[in-house]
Amino acid sequence: METLKTFFEFAEVCERIEKESSSLVITDMVADFLKELEEEELRICPYLLMGKIFPEWMDRELGVGKSLLYNALSRASGRNETELEELLRETGDIGKVAEVAMHRRTQQTLFLGGEEKLTIVEIYKTLEKIAEASGKGSQTTKVRYLEYLFSSSSPKEARYLARLVMGEMRIKVGEGIMRDAIAKAFGKTPEEVERAYMFITDFGEVAIATKKGELDKIGITLFRPVKMMLAQISPDLEEAMKEMGTCAVEWKYDGARVQIHVGNEGVKVFSRRFEDLTKPLVDVVEEIKEVVGVEKAILDGEAVAYDKSGKPKAFQYILRRLRRKYGIEEKKEEIPIHIFLFDCLYVDGESLIDKPLKERRSKLERIVRGGKRISVATQTITGEVSVAEKVYRDALDAGHEGIMLKNLSSPYIPGRRGKHWLKHKPIMETLDLVVVGADWGKGKHAHLLSSFYLACIDENTGELLEVGKVATGPTEDELKELTNILSELIIEQKGTYVKLEPKIVFEVAYEEIQKSPNYPSGYALRFPRFVRVRDDKSPEEADNLSRIEELYRKYQ
């Protein structure tokens, strides 16, 4: 009979990992833990160790904010919410707040590690119930479930439970370490594990398949979004063309990346963050059924918003359409959307990602006929810089961002940014960075957050490392909007500085990257400027430290 691990055992593993600084040692510790798990535990523990509850593809959230957590913790510990807030200001760690609060428990409870010694699986199933709670009375239901979990926890368990609920595990286990740990635990290479993960974006399923020796069976699955292939920036068009040779040149649209799945069950549209956009794009979905001439397909493209004159609207407008849950009929008239398709990953049971771009494009053109809201993106095949420059000027004149250069022989590489796809646009270099803190302004801006601390991600540990702060770029209206959004994410305040939950990504332009001992990343941005909020990106998709280092070396 299988013996499932308790959450107390999970917390002890987390504590040991938290005290370790070496990525290699942490990888070994995670691998050793994964080896001991039953299949039911192996499905969920990779994400719990990474500070998540559900895989990205589920598009599912716990729906618990700081106030609900305080309410539940107060009920379980006997501490009032004012005391909890003060503890957070002192420690800056919601996990430590929960741990200290639960020390009012008896020594017997502490020794037992929780009165009921809940298993990891029991904790997870309760968290699922919290996520499922909706409608009238759902807040009360969530609080009661959380109160039960904290009441059944030792202080140590409470530390990691609170962090897990708030998505702040702080034990330096990111995608890179999890990939390597699964490979090490079950005798596969990191590359094999990563490829499978890019297909189904679920480390739990990948871990189980790896343990069973069935990793090679994982492939593209209809209605399970695939990580999208990404592009590198190329500031010099002539140099890029020289490196690329004869290539495909396409307009780079200022829109939202979409992945369309067509099958017997219907049509689904996913965002880059795997959000289900099918409902807000209902008019586009109806046309997809008409213009795609096969039963099953996965297509890659860009959704662009247009005004009445036919000019593309700014990225923010498309978000107003895609985020709409109500009044969709009115919005689809106000903000018409056109989708430009440029790649094809899967057709009628056949995966095409290992096929060259030229072949994938040919397939796309054969199976899709243009419609009012959908068309295949125009492509120019050339090795001439002058031709690429003309396409570039045409794209800018039409109101788009620039151009894409694509290697005709390249496979589709899910989730990776490489030199097979290059983008060229006429702006300063930009980075997508996570907002981790902010300062209240002065004078007339005293009621607004007006400068923002930015961090890149260490791709191996998942840690966020500051690279500077940005105070220029936002308009007055944007500052008000940013303050409204970020005020909900404040977890600590010292003077005019506030520490924020790392939930929001900014696109930031800059003049130069410099070495700097003042920031944990070791680098700083010179003359950073706010460009926009990247609502289409999760913090995990922010630019990583390797990219910062690469850009620094590139321009030295």
C-alpha cells in the first residue's frame, strides 16, 4: 500500500532547499525528493516546489489575495489582522508572518507537525476547492478552507503554505532547476525533458512520463497550448540579412500573439500566457471555422486591433477587447480585430514543428483561405537588403512595429528565443522586466506611485534580481492607472518605498546596460524609459539574466 508524504515532510524539504545557495546542490535535493514520490504526488509537487499550484495551461487561479489570507490566518492563529500587517512590515515575508502567528499553538501540536498531519495531496485537493469556489459566498468559503489548512498546520508548514497561496515560495526553484532535477531523477537529459515540457507545459505530466520511460510519447496535443517560438532583436538590418542570407521577411505587427486550435470539438484561441481568448474573440472564432480547410490544426498568428480608417490601434486597445468578459458584442464593433496567421504547427494528426519554415508556410497557405477577419500574413522571400528595407518602410508606413526575418530552413522551436527569427524595429532596445517595488511621488504626485523598481529573472533558480528603476515615460493618466493596479500588490512599506508582489511586467527601453554593484543582478539600465505594461506576459516570461548579460557583451 502506498504511503503518501505529509505536508510537514514537504515543508522540511523546502526548508533545506531554502538554506542552500548552490544551484547544483538544490537540483540534487529536488531530484532526490521527486524520486520518492508516488504518481499522484509527482503530478503536483513540481509546481508546489516552484511556488505555483496549477500549470499555466490550466488558466486557473486560486483567487486569494492578501486580505483573504489575513482573515483566514487571523481565525486560525488568534492574531488580529493589524498584528499580521505589522509582522509583514517587520519581516517582509508572508511565510514568516504565518509561522510567527501559528507559534501560539501548543507544544504538542508543534511536535506533531499539525494536528491532522495532512498529506501533500490533501492540501492540494483543498486548494483545488478554494480555486473552484465562485459566486455568492465564495469569499467566505475560501476563508474557511484556508482556516482549516492553517489550523491543521505546524508553524513550519504554515510558512510554506502561506507562501504557496501567495505565489512566493522563495526557495529558488525555477524552470531550469526543475527541468534538470526531473532529468537527473529519472535518467534523461535536460534537453529531452525540456522538449516535452514545451509541448504540454506541465512539469507534473512530464515527470510522470519520464519516470515511466514514456517521455518520447509526449508530443503536440490539440487544445493544449504549445509554448510559442520567440525572436531576438536585431538592431542592424544589413548585418542581420548578411547573417541570415535568403530569408522570409514579414511585417511585425503591434498586436497580441495568439495560438488557434481547430478540432472536432470546435475552435479555441489561446494567448501567449495560455489564457483562453475564445469568448472575447467570438466573431473571429466563427470565421476560423469557415476559412480553415482541415479538420484539425494548430496555427500561430497575431491579433491586431484597427480603427475605422483601417489604421492599427495601439496594443492597449487590443487588451481592452481581449480582457472583456461582458459586453462583448459592443466591444467587437468598437474594436474590430484582424488575425494575421504566419505559422502552422499541426495539421490532421501530424506535427510540423520539426519541418522547415518553408514547408510549414506552404502548408499554411494551402489550408487557410483569407476572410474578413483572418488572413495569412504577407511574406517576401529575399536575400537583398534593399528589398527588406522596402518591406520595413512599408510596415512602418502602415502603422506597424517593423519586420521579422525568418530562417526558411528553421524548425519551430517552442518557448525559445534564438537567431532563427529576428525582429527589427526603429526604437531603443527594450526589455520586459518584473516590477518588484515602487516609490510614492512628491508634491502633486505624492498620492501616486511614480518610480518603479525592475527585476530580471534568474532562469535557473527563478529568483528575481533587480536591474534598476524607471521613473520616466508614463503619462499622468498612466501613473494613475499603474497606481490603482500596483496598490493592490503592496506587501510591505518603509517610508515612501513599497515592496510589491511580483505580478506585473513592464516593457522598458534603455540606452545602455552597465555593470553595477548596486543591484543583485550585477547590472543596471542607463536612462530607462517606461514603454508599456506587458499584460500578455507573466513574470516567468520576463527577460532573464542571461539575456541581460548577452546584451551587455554585445554592445561593449
